[in-house]
Amino acid sequence: MVRANPLGRIGKTGDAARSVVFLASDDSSFITGHCIVCDGGYTLP
């Protein structure tokens, strides 16, 4: 699983938490109607 991830590591709770903090901040005020994928690039198109 680690080798399949482009970042070469398993995600940590802090990785997801930073995404949540960003979405709750004013920095994301122009983001609407999107699903944010927090997987380290595992599901690259």
C-alpha cells in the first residue's frame, strides 16, 4: 500500500486535520461545491 501511494507513505490524522482546518478557515472562502480528496495522490487521474 505504501509503494502504491505517490508520496510513499501512509496518511496521518494530521494530514486530514489540516484539510479540515483549511476548509474551516477564511482561506477557503471562494471554494464551493467540491469534494476534497485527501489521499496523498493515491487516486490520481
